[in-house]
Amino acid sequence: GENVEQHPSTLSVQEGDSAVIKCTYSDSASNYFPWYKQELGKRPQLIIDIRSNVGEKKDQRIAVTLNKTAKHFSLHITETQPEDSAVYFCAASMNGNKLVFGAGTILRVKS
Amino acid sequence: DSGVTQTPKHLITATGQRVTLRCSPRSGDLSVYWYQQSLDQGLQFLIQYYNGEERAKGNILERFSAQQFPDLHSELNLSSLELGDSALYFCASSGTANEQFFGPGTRLTVL
């Protein structure tokens, strides 16, 4: 079955710096890759996603890149702010079926 | 607010008991997914329903069962509860696109 690995497990950055989180997946049939942000005790919130027919997608300070050949995708957050501090999860899915999640990255933005 | 609702928010019960968690999907969404989030296992897919029919099963224990009703709400039944079942249980719903939107979760504590 699908397996998603996520790195790093924790990431501390200074406010205003960029943060990058990387994920790799194992099943080449996966074609949908969302990213979720989860604050303590809250629901995972979809922040951006990318499909396998696209290499990069941007939404204001957040961007995601996908390399299908290497089977990895990354989340880039620029100009980080304290409110970006949270746990970020990547996930992979085939055709809108179950999401297989990475283990999560704790992002701390220091002001 | 994702539009997905879950009740109850918190549930405290004893080992050996049975509980029912309820989820109402976003208006128009036919798919409902259940996920379990624990500290040691991360976010794990349990089961998916589509328009009343079971579509996919993940790491769901035999003590757990679910169903989706004609009005599309779903219930997750957990029986013979063990201490290790303590976790956050999320449901998510999706429509014709692949995006899954999560409800606020039910925090289950088994004492």
C-alpha cells in the first residue's frame, strides 16, 4: 500500500524566513497531494493541494511543488509569521480515495 | 468552519463500553471518511462511505463499525473499548473533487 514519509519532524525558523517541508510517497498511482495545517486540539485544515498533472501551485505565501519522477512533493512557506506555527501534514491519495498521511512536521516560528 | 459537523466533542467512558460518534458531511458531499488520530499512530484512515455504501476500509478494528444513512450522515460505532482506543476521531467529507474537509473531531477518552 501507499506509504508517505515526511521530513523534518520539527522545524524552527525565525519570523520572516522561509520554511520547507518535504514528503515522499511510494505508490506511483497516487495523483492527489494535499497539505493540512493542524493547530493544537483542532481539525486538520486544508491549506493547499496539487494534482499529478501540475508541477507547482502557489497561493499567496504558500507553494507546493511536485516531482512525479522522484515521487516527492514539498511545501514552501515564505515570509513566515507566528500564526504559521502549527503541525503540518502532507498526504497522498489516488482518485479521491483515502488519504495516507505523513507523520507531521511541527513548525515553530520565532518572533 | 469546514461545514462538516461532529458530535459529541468529547466523550469519556470506561473500558468495555460502547460509544457512537456522529458526523454530518458538508451539504452535497456524498463521501464520508473516518480517521483516527493518536500520538503514536498519527492520522490513520479507518473507513470510507460513498452515498450509503462502504467504499474502502483501512486500519479499522473488528470492534469498530460504521454506516452512512440515507440523509448522508454517518456514525462510527466503537465497542468493547480499550485504553488504547483513546484518540481523536475525525470525519471528513468530499464532493466531486478530491478535497477532503475535516470536521472538528471527537476526543474519546477511555478510562
